[in-house]
Amino acid sequence: KQWDAGYISDEVDEHMHVSGQVVEQLSEHQMEGFLEAYLLTGRHGIWSSYESFVHVIDSMLN
């Protein structure tokens, strides 16, 4: 992740850092595209999702 915006306060945002390794999206179609592009570079990836979205994801990959 990359966080370039400011913080509300140190009390509220004490666990936020400016960099990291997390991508959080609520669009399954966008995440499927991100993962597919990442895998095409020769690297390995994993997709974690909610149980209710498994059928949506399965229909996109098959």
C-alpha cells in the first residue's frame, strides 16, 4: 500500500504507515484483473475473498 494523504490525528491513525504490502478492493472484477496481470509477470499470488463471492470469482476464472 502507499499512503500519501495526511492523518486525521495520531490517536486515530496510530497504526497507519506510508508504505506496505496490502491491496484492498471491493471490486472482484478489478481484483481478478490485478491478480491475472501479476501472475503474468511470472510471480505467484493468492486471492482471499468472502465466501459469498466465491461463485462470482469462480465464474470469472473458469
